[in-house]
Amino acid sequence: MTTIHDVCRYLHEVAPLSLAEDWDNVGLLLGDESADVVRALTCLTLTPDVADEAVTVGARLIVTHHPILFKPVKRLTASGSEGRMLLKLMRHGIAVYSPHTAYDNSATGINQQLAELLELTDIQPLRPRVAGDQFKLVTFVPEGQLDQVRRAVWDAGAGVIGNYRECSFNLRGVGTFFGSDETNPTVGQSGRLEQIEEVRVEFVCPAGRLDRAMEELRNAHPYEEPAIDVTVLKSFADGSGAGRSGNLPQPMPLAKLIHIVRDRLNQPHTQFIGDPSSRMETVGIACGAAAEFLRDAHRAGCQVLLTGEARFHACLEARDLQMAMILPGHYATERPAMETLAARLTDQFPGLIATASDKERDPVRYC
């Protein structure tokens, strides 16, 4: 039987949490990893309609691109729509997972899918990951609790090296301590020198996941005062990063590129900035609402940025830079990848039926 934990592990492979932006809230956000799952829904945004659909079809997992609980929550009651929705999901044992910017940025994620949809060549990140954003996290734990500590740190986003996950180094040795009368050691006794067989375990951890990894480590560690070492690592570019750029199969006018985008995203109406007759060769891509990638695209030699939506002043900035923008809509640039993810989950787990939400609709309408 497939468990929530099994699906989470696969989602970590598809969209490693280390690729998420520092401000994001990704991973399993609600639910019990040990629970079984035979039905799952994917969606762009978890709304009450999608939650009701999940209850109706008997889903036990919702994979929503946009996170729930994005801001700190001090109370969870039925007085608000989000509270009522989350309480309903909890009553029905429905877990919620969000890959968000980890999926945007991953090697097979949303921006890569959009680049391949346009048949771009020489695809590269618009914002390569910079060096110096990795740490080494070290702790010492008794053998019996090693697995639970490693699992907690891995699930917090540490232990990812390139396309490998759940990486660690483990070295057995003897630790000593002398606890005062106020201590209550998990192993040994206070008031005397103890020598305990322990495992030194090391993880690499991206800067954006360090605080969470340390919190989860402390929560899972059996000791009152676990020893934790943190060391800054010098890292090198690994080819990953945010956004994408690439070359069109052949140069074409902006008007033709707009037509291709509309056709392949099944979006009959598309906003744009620029001269329809201008020549397009290199395209920048940043799904959703990501006009902040405009200058990155300009520096990369792109003539156009494809993103879902943009603020008015970003459109003016594009005009000043003599850059084109194609804006087919937030929903249009991200929802297809959630449909693809549902198909991938079904293929990966033969006992799991995963489908994209049938109730979700683009809230933006056209006349």
C-alpha cells in the first residue's frame, strides 16, 4: 500500500526542497506521513471547492502548487474560510503537500516544461544558483535514534546533493558528558561522567532550509541539549536555478510567437507588450507572476519574457528596456504542469489514482 510518506519522497525527487526560494513554504504542510493513500488530487490553488471535491472522491492527499498556511498562523478556527477548509481536511484525514517554487525551479519542473513546450534549445536557468549558499550540519546521536533524526532532517530539505537525496555521512564513536543535578539525561545518569556510543552524522543543507532543518533536528533528537555544529561550505554552480532561457527553433516575429503560446497553452486571449513585428530569437521564461525576472532575461540576451501576469509598472519597465512580454495568465502557465504531475504520480505508484482537480477553474474570465 502506498503511504503519504512514499509520495512525499517521490515529490522530493521531482522537486527537491533545496531548490525552493528562501521565503517559500514547501513540503508536507498538513497530514500524517504514515497514512495510506489510494486517491490523490493535484491543483494550482487549494480552495474550498477543491477541498470539497477531495472529500467527495475520497482523496487522502492534495498536492497544491500554491502553499496553504503561507503566513504564520496563531489560531485555527471555523470563523474564517481557510480555517473551515483546513478543519474539514483534518476531519477527513486529507494531507496537503506543496512543491511551489521547488517545482518551478526543478530540472523537470514548470519553467522547464514551458521551455520544452516552446521547443527551445540551449535551455539555461535565468538565475543560476549562486555559490556560498550551502552549510554542513553535524550532530551526534545514539544508534537507536539515528533513523528518526536523519529522517527529520532529510524531510526538512537537507541532505540533497545534485540529483541525490537523503545524503549523509555517519561515523561511530564514543561521546562523554557529565550532567548536573538539574539534568535528566535520555541515556546514562546525571551526576557522573558517562561514556555513550554515538553516531556522528553530517548533512549538507542549503541556507534557506537551515533554520527548519535545525528545528526539526532538535525536535527529533532524544537529548535535552543536542550538540549541533554548523559550518559554511564553499559551493560551486551546479546548473540549477530559477527561471529559464533558451533559443527558439528559428527566429520569428513576436506576433507568431504569441500565436504559438496561445495555441500550446490553450489560451485564446493573451496580453503582451512589444511590437508584434519585432524579431524574437531568445526567450526568457518565469511562470506565474514573475515579472521580477525581466532584467534577468534582459541580461541573458532575451528579446521577450514569458510569464503569467505582470504589474503595470513592470510593463512600463519592459517597454523602457525594449523588451517584449507575453502574459497568457497565471493559471495558464502553471495549471498544465499540475496535470502532468498527476499523471506522473499515477505512473509512479500503480496502486494510486491521481488526477488534477476537476472543479478548479481560472478565476480570470474573458469576454
